[in-house]
Amino acid sequence: MEDPAAPGAGNPPANGYGNGNSNDGGKGKPAAPKGRETFRSQRRESEGSVDCPTLEFEYGDTDGHAAESSELYSYTENPEFTTNRRCFEEDFKTQVQGKEWLELEEDAQKTYVMGLLDRLEVVSRERRLKVARAVLYLAQGTFGECDSEVDVLHWSRYNCFLLYQMGTFSAFLELLHMEIDNSQACSSALRKPAISIADSTELRVLLSVMYLMVENIRLERETDSYGWRRARETFRTELSFSMHNEEPFALLLFSMVTKFCSGLAPHFPIKKVLLLLWKVVMFTLGGFEQLQALKVQKREELGLPPLAEDSIQVVKSMRAASPPSYTLDLGESQLAPPPSKLRGRRGSRRQLLTKQDSLDIYNERDLFKTEEPATEEEEESAGEGERTLDGELDLLEQDPLVPPPPSQAPLSAERVAFPKGLPWTPKVRQKDIEHFLEMSRNKFIGFTLEQDTDTLVGLPRPIHESVKTLKQHKYISIADVQIKNEEELEKCPMSLGEEVVAETPCEILYQGMLCSLPQYMIALLKILLAAAPTSKAKTDSINILADVLPEEMPITVLQSMKLGIDVNRHKEIIVKSISALLLLLLKHFKLNHIYQFEYVSQHLVFANCIPLILKFFNQNILSYITAKNSISVLDYPCCIIQDLPELTTESLEAGDNNQFCWRNLFSCINLLRLLNKLTKWKHSRTMMLVVFKSAPILKRALKVKQAMLQLYVLKLLKIQTKYLGRQWRKSNMKTMSAIYQKVRHRMNDDWAYGNDIDARPWDFQAEECTLRANIEAFNSRRYDRPQDSEFSPVDNCLQSVLGQRLDLPEDFHYSYELWLEREVFSQPICWEELLQNH
């Protein structure tokens, strides 16, 4: 893409001096370039509106039930609703006379479902598909007999519990195994030049039934009967553990993802696979609320003090901040107004500092609505200031160095509402206390005492008070305890004995994923890259549109618009499912064992997850979050209850009336949380953020007025401020103020000044290598148990060894005499040499 600010791209030279003519009365001031107004308007259009309203978004595990159900289907699949209904009614009329499904008693319904499952076991694929469609119609809520969307969702949930109790999931799991191993379908798809929705019909029907069952049974309602609650727990157990010598269901879905990405099965409906995988992991391991409960329980088991607060609840109570101003960032351009200009503005310094006070935390009105345009010096440096991961970046934050208009009076003290306190309880690590005492002892005594935080002899009284305050806020994480236990097990493997590992669903999933975990992570990131809106189409990229493209491509403008919306919606749902899946896996593995989390994190980093997420955010995030890639009248269950109106260009462009797109905002927050997980306390990975120039990309996301998204953006900016230099910090005081007000404080954390010894870059590579060695030692000790281990007992008794029964192959008995002749009788034995050697 051509840089809009580059000379030769229809814009003036970057220095802004034009042809040298001046119109300032002979004062020698250069003329403003003709293209400046055009450039400024282009920047305003690309950056979006300054007056972004606060988004009323509530973060959770998932969206509403109806929304999660509707995202299973693409708009191209809508005609199949009628096909499913027809298949059911044809089969139902042959089995039941004169009644409808909802009129049957429960026993009669169970009898009919048993008959359906019996008819699934036929050789003919066509007949089997018709029966599977009839089952899918039941799972979709028998909408032909319902009058409203609420009724459809109610009967869908009722039917899913009924289907599960009759063993439908196990039957469909067998059919899914057959379709995955169907080499004929794979080879047929590989030979086709273009794959369409028709190539995955059987798989889509099977996966849709399984997804609806997981999604409906997963939901907990207060009105659920005891039988439903017991069925839910049984279903969770079946999905979590290996039943009938089979792998957990999530591993089968992971294998489908890797098979799809390898190009061996391009017809797999990958969106349905990813949605089902995400919901299965959430159902078996637990969502964010269950995670918090597990964390509290585990801290209690380890004897650690209870948590001071629930992170999600604290974030929900925070209010969004107004974004920084959108003029050019002088810290990035390294350009500043001449000293003479600055001297002329000293009179307005008080107003300037007032404007830089905060991100609209302490006042009621938005300071940026009446802000004046940027100064000429800032506009002139625009050409040199824009740098991005792909060569194009908008630099957002720098207040114009001009006073506010005369009509704007300074803020009065009565209008300032100061908060009662900071939102987070400060935390201190053991390492921080040791570092503080080491510096204090070196300064006042001249020597140090390693790992001694109790001896304060010779230190002045203020140091005693400081240590007391640090210890009051000391926080010991579960990870700290796990690392310490792992070190002890490595040092004393014999005396401490074998570790007892609880067989939890998370532990079983990790054991199953361990061998192929790098391939799983690479496959997920490949699909995420293909679905990202900033990705460019490449010939070698994987095709993720196999389950959305129709057999016949659109021939009218209206059909093309509908397909375009469907494709964009399809990609958004894929991003949503992958981001939520990766975040859940990381959080559960971190709680189960820190080195499981680190193993997954390292493979994500090695697969370029950090630049991929930054590439995703290198777009107009506000436009992405407010995108209208949906057609409400075509969403399930609306499309099957009402008569579809005639679609027009205006109705397609209108989209829905929502302020923002829930799934896109959910995806952005998940990706930011994922980036925080990967980089927290990892200086080498933080340097990757700096190298890829992430600061301007992240600052652009602050335009979205949503507290949770802003919090995780500010966390990512905070960890790299020490590497960005003094000029950057000086030029971004609004961001620094917002970090102070919103992000948790770590006592003795010198993030704002860059004097921390951990910021020194010479041992970054060693840090990553040490972590990798610890992970390999953990995996080897816990999961690699070869029979010839050096700690395995050795049988030294000759009689015992010779008396052991050795299982020989069957064909050995037929060639025993030949073996004796070749291996014993024909081989000369030098008895003297044998005795001398032994």
C-alpha cells in the first residue's frame, strides 16, 4: 500500500516547505502546502470520530444464547433449514400418525428417537444423511411447530437433553470418526479447483447436532430439573475423560484442525470445528467464573492467603476513559517546535498542564471535544512520523501546544470529583523485597545477605518502615509455589518420591495434547492469520471459506453484497472462537501448573503469535468493533419463524441497530489479554513489542471507550515504557497518567523512569533458554517414564532373570532349529577369552 504521507503519493514533501514562497508579510515563514487540508481530512476519516460514545459492553464467557446459536450457521446455509424440516416430517409421518412432535408424551418421543438412531445404522450415505438431518431438525427446536423465537430456543434445549439421554451424541461421534477417515471425500475435495459448501454437507450436519447439544446442555438455568443437572455432569465427564479407550473429544477436534491446515482435508467446515472445540473446552474445563473459584480453592489448599479482589469484577466497576488527542506524536517523530515557538507559549502552560492532567478520569466533560486543530509544526512532521508493522502507522497522541479557546474557562475546583482510591490493591513479589534490601544494604552497610529479608541490623529506621510496608503487600502466587516445588523435586527425586498428580480434566487434556502441541498451536495461528481483516490474500494461505461459499457464485449485486457480509461475518466468528479458546487454555494450564502454561506460551511465541496479534490491531479498531457484518432477518432463529422480507441494498447496508459488534469487541479484548499473558514478566518478549513498534498501534486502540479493553492496552504500554526512552515518556504524559490511574501498582516498579535493572537487555536470550530448559525438565520428569530409567530397580539375581517368561513371536516356533544352527552352533565360542574378560 502506498504511504499517503510519502512524497510522490499525491501529497506535499514531508518537510512542508513547498516551493519556498511565503505569504506572511515577509517574515520568512514557509507557506503551508496545498495538500495539507486534504491530508488532515484523510487522517480524520481514517481515525474515526473523536466523539466515540462509551460502549455499554459486559464481558463474559459467551454472548447470549440466541447469538451463540445463530453464529453456528452461515447465511449460505439458510435453505438447509427447510431441507432438515422436510426430512424430519417425511420420517415422522411414517412412524407416528395424526400427531405432531410437541403433542407426543415423553415416552413416545424417546421411542421415536430410538427409532431414528436405529435408522442411522444403514449403509446408504444418502439415507443416513436424511436421518441425520431429521435429528438436526429436532436439535434446532422443531421450529415448524413454534410461534416465536423464545419457543424455538426452549424446545431446542429440551430436545437436546432428550437426544443426549437416548445416546445420540455417542452415535454421532461414531459417524464423525467415519467422515474424518473418509479418504474418498478428502481426495475428491483435493481434486476440485474450488471447494464449496456442498463438499462438507455430512460433516456440517454432524457437527451442528453436536454443537447444539454441547451449547444447550452447557447452559445452566435455575429451573433445570434434577435429571437435567445429572445429565449435564455425566456429559461433562464423558467429554473430559477418555471413555471406552478413546481420546478426549477435544483432542479429536484438535486433530481435525491440524488435518485441515496440513491441506489433507480442505473441505472440513473449520468454523463449526473451532466453535465446537471452544465450547467443549469451556464446558469441560470451566469458564471465567469457574476459573476464579478454582483459583480460590487452590490457594486455600496451598495455604496461601485469599485473593484481595476478583479481577473481572474490578474491571466491571471501572469507567472508560476519553482517548488521547489524535494529533501527531512528537515522541515518535522525534521532531519538536523550535525553542522560539515554545517560549511564546509559556503563558498558556497552566492550561496545557490542566489538559494533560488525565484521560478524563476526574472531570465530567470530554476535554477533547473542543480541542483545536494541530499546529503546523505537528502537521509538517506527519510524513516522517508514521511507521507501522507493515510500514504504515497512525501516530495518535500529542496535545496541541496551543492554549484553549478564550470561551473555555479553566476547570473549577468544584467540578473536579476525585476518586476515593486506586482500583487495585498493590502487590509486591518476594524478589522485589530481596532487591530492595540488597540495594539498601549495599548503600548503608557495604555487603548483602542473600535471600534474607528478616535481618535489618544497621539499616536506618525509614528502611525498616519500607520493608514493613512491602511485606504487608507481599503477594505469593500459585505459580511461585509450583516453581519452588518443582525445584525441590529436581534436586531430591529419590527422597521426595514420585509426585502425585490429580487426574483433572485439565491435566488429561494437557497429557493428550503434549506430543502434538506445537502443531496444534501453529494450526490455530495459521487460521487466525487467514481470518484477520488485515491479512492480504496469498496463494499459499489456507482456504477458510469452504463452509460459506455457495456452489454457484452470485450473479447480482444484491447476492454479492450478501455473500460479502457472510464472508466477513464468517471470519469474525473464527477470530472470536480462536481468541477465546487460546485464552481459556492458557488460563487453565497456568492454574493447573505454571510450566504447562509456559510450554504453550513458548510455542505460541515461536509461531509468531506476538507480531500476528499486533498485525491484527494495525487497523482502524473502532471501525472493526462497530462493523455491521450481520443481517438480522437472516439470523437463526429469526429466519425460520418469520417470513423473510425481500432483501434490498438498503436493508443489507443498514445491518443491525446495535452500538457495536459484541463478538468483535470480545475478540479484541481476548487478543489483548492473550498478548498480556505472553509478555508478562518476560523481558525478551516485551522487547518484541518494542521492536515491532507496538506503542502507536496500541495507543490507537485507546480510541475505543471501553474500560476493559483500555485496561489491557495500558498494561501492554506500561511494560514497555522503560524501553521507549525519555522522549517518548515526555511526549505521552496522558498515557502515563492513565496507566497510573488504571493499572495495578507494583511497589518498587520503576516502570515510569527506566532505571530498573531488569530492563538491561544483555541476558534476554539466556532468560528464554533457562525457561525452556525448566519446561523440558518438567515434562520429562512428569510425563516421560521409560522402563530403562536410571532410577528404575535392577534385578541382579541370575535365577530370577533366567526364570522370567519371555514372549516370543508365533513364527519363531517354526524356525527354532534354524535359529539354533545359525546363532548358536555355527558360532565359535572362545571360552578362554570370555573368562579373561569377565
